[in-house]
Amino acid sequence: MLALFRKKNEFSKGLEGLYGDMHSHLIPGIDDGAPDLETSLQMIRGLAELGYKKLITTPHIQWELYQNTHAIIQDGCKKVKEKLATSGIDIEFAAAAEYFMDDHFDEMLESDEELLPIKDNLVLVEFSFIMAPTDLKEKLFKLQIKGYQPIIAHPERYLYYGAHRHWYDDLKEMGCLFQLNMLSLCGFYGKKQEELASYLIKKKYINLAGTDSHTVRHIQIIKASSSVSDTIHKLLDAGSLLNPTL
């Protein structure tokens, strides 16, 4: 399986310009990402061979499904880093979180619990793919009041905003950053998501690109896709992405 990652190609060199990936699920056994430490290392090796120098992994905190605490995440991160130290993989590894904007998230804000940022005050958030949150702006405003800047994870995957695209404008006007899933660029999630990704890029709304890798296969698909490669090169050349500053 790892042989697929050993051969450098043009796209691998292109990803070196990104420097850091800030959306992935690499800590074993705590969400729907890597199930065990061996798989974590396979995924990390694959990302390193794509050219990444730094990984900020982002386990789900979604209370109905993944009741991860910051202590659980940091403990898992420590175990991965200890294994990396003897693996020969030259990459920086850290952990933040992908926060689902549910009632538990509200409770965290109300109790002034310190969040796990991507960097500085940047916090990665997501919400339902099925139904638009009725109080999204209020939740985002509360997050901002606490001193954080929201990064909206994979905005192209919220298809209900595709029919009401002014919502994207509203979120940008609020000061939200947008993080594109690279898998959307090759139609992995569907044609509509791919089209919305293209729309957001044309609007110059994309600030970060993430692999959102949950499996080894996700990384293989990213490596093999020329459409992903071409688009990432263009975004880097335009200076649109914050990844190199992570």
C-alpha cells in the first residue's frame, strides 16, 4: 500500500508549497478517521511524501457521535508524536479540533472553555450537511465575541447554500475564513460539491485548503488527481491560501 506514496511526482512537489495541512483525522480510534496507530502512520507518511512539512490534525468534537475532550485529543496527539519520533518520518505534528456547532459547543463557549485553535485564534467549525442551522450567525458571533475567528470547514459541501449563495457572502462579511476540501476538486463528494468549490474559488472566498483525510485512500485520490493539482497550484500562485503561514 505504501508503495503508492514512494514515487514522487509533479503534484508531490506542488504540495510542498502548501507546507501545512490543517484538516485531517489522524489520531487513532477517537472519531471516524484512522482506526489504529499503524493506519495513522501510513496516512502521515503519505502526507509527508506529498510534500507537507506540518500537519495540524482536527478530530471531531460532535457530542452525539464523538465525545472528545481536549484531554483526549492531546493524549492521542502525544501518542502519535511518540511513534513518529522513531518512525523516520520528518514532519511536524500537532492537534486542534473540528468543532460541530451543536448545543455542547454552545456550552463550551458559555463556560469560557479554551478551544483548540488551528493557529493563534483560528478555530475550525462545521455544521449539518442536511439542514441549514437557523442560528448559525448567532453561534458564529458568540465565537467571535470570545476572541476567535471562525474557519468554516468545507463550505462547498453544504448544498443548501448552493441554492442560496448569498449566505456565503454573509459569512464572508462576518469575517469567516473558508477552508476548501481538496477532495471536492475532483468530484469525490459529488458533482454539485465540485461545482460549488469552483464557484467559491472564482469568488476568491477560499482561504485554506485541507485534505480532510480520514483514510489512506483519501490521500491516494488527492495524489492521483490532476484537477486537484492544477487548482492548488493556481491558488498558491495567486497567494490565496494561508497554509504556508501555519
